[in-house]
Amino acid sequence: RAEEEQHSVGLVERNYVYGNPKHEVCVYVKVFTNSPFLLCMDLARSQEELIDPNYLWIGPDGRSLEGQLHVNLTATGKLMLLGFKEYMSGAYTCTLSHKIIETTTQEERAMSETYKFMVYAYREADHAYQVFVRFTTRECELQANGLFFEELLKILTNIISDLTCHITESSYKCHSVRIPNQGLLHELFISFQVNPFAEGWEDVCKQVPYDCEDVTNMRVQEARDRIGEFFRKQTYALRHEFQTVPTIHYVESSFSVTHIDSCRPGFGKNDVTHQGCASCCVVCEPGTYSPNNEVTCQLCTDPQVRMYGARFC
């Protein structure tokens, strides 16, 4: 993603990101992929003739990028960062030096401009789904309620087991519900999460060339769809297949799903700081860390932590 934040609107075309002499330009690069080409000039300068141009690129560690293995530097000052990792995040600055020659006197003048790019590693968020569903029961103290709940979870687990997804955070409560024109009913309020990290998910990831979020997110979406289909079939069965309605049965249209995002350790979301990549999990900045799958980078009490993507403080 080479989108820029509102305060640093750069120009992006043909996988090029132009610099801006007035302010830094923010660029977001998905981990393990190559960055777009960062240009050591702004768009206006790129349309002009340059005499004896020289380009000096400096990386986040303060050293010249010339000759480093993880960069592709062209003779015309374009920089591509290869196989981007968290630690490569930070400030990249380029100084463009060139000459201006007066037409009348042939006098030479040296000119230079500096461009700054803030480059951040990002990942797609990991998706999980919170599911809510209700079943009518005869009474709340019924022992069959707990047995039914366990049986339901077994069935749902079986439906999605081949996707290395699983059911977590499952619980149910029984409530009395007054329904207009039907009086008082007892209902089981069931909730659970559909999570893509069942045992063996890492093995599925090893088959993917570099990054796993896309595959993981597709699997959990498929799991969500299968579970939704299961509950739709309950409605059909109640209407068409049962002579007598079972004691515990599905409440029509009670199935609902909420989307939950999580980020890998060392990454978090911040739609204020990173407006150009608001839905991404962006690498935690120096002085912050994320030890778990929450979506927030926490502040470090130890000011010594100066790395991108810290997982502990």
C-alpha cells in the first residue's frame, strides 16, 4: 500500500511513490513483499532536465543503502526495498544533488533537495467471528439444556474441522422471554467465536510462499459460511421435516455474526497515526509493543526499546 496520510499526499503511479520536499511521505509495505519504487524527487522535478544528478539514500540506521543486499537502487535514484520485514521500517531519506548551468555565463551552481519517506511494514488483520444464536427450550432448569449445548458445539466443530478452524469462547445462558401474542417462553442464548487457529494451522501456513493471513482469513470465512448454512437448514427442517417440534429448537432468524479483527504480536491498528492504512495491522513503532493478538500497540515503560515491531518491553 503506498497510500499517503492526509498531511503527506504524495503521488503514486505505476508503482512509483514520489517524494515531497515540504514533508515526509508515508508508505505502507506488506511484510515479505517488495516496496513500490521510492523516487528521489517530486513529480515536478521528474519532468525537468537534471545535470549531473547524484542520489544519496540513507536508511533508518543512518547508513548509506548503496550496496546493501535488501535494496534495489537504480542509477536514476529509484529505491525498492526487497522482501520487506518489520525491522526495515523507519525513515528513509534521499538527497538529490545536481547542477544548474547559467545559459549566458555557463556558470555552474550546485543544488540539492532532501526527501523523506516513512516506510512501515504492515499485515492484513486476522479475522475471527463472534456468533450469537437462540434456541427455545421448555424450561431453564432442564438438564437437557447443557447436554444440547455440548452436542451443538460438537456438530459445529465437526462441520469446520477440515478447515483447521475451531469454536472458542463458547457459553450459553437461559432467559425467560416475553413475546407479544405468545406469552412467556424460555430461550437459550448461545454465543461462541469461530477462530482460524485450531491445532495444525501452522502446517497449513508452511504451504504458503510467504504470508499466511490471506489463506487464514479465507478459511475462517468459509467456516463462518458453513455455520450460517447449518442454522439456515434448522429453519427449513422446523418448517418441513418435523411432525412434532423438538423441545429444544432453533429460534428463526436469531443467527447473527460479528466480525472481530486481531493483529499478530508486534503489530497493531491506529487509524489516527496511520490514516493511509487504517484497516491494516501496522508494525508497532519504537517505544511501543504488542505481546499478543490484540489490535493495540501498548506504550513501553522502558524508553530503551527503540525497535519497530517489539513484542515485549
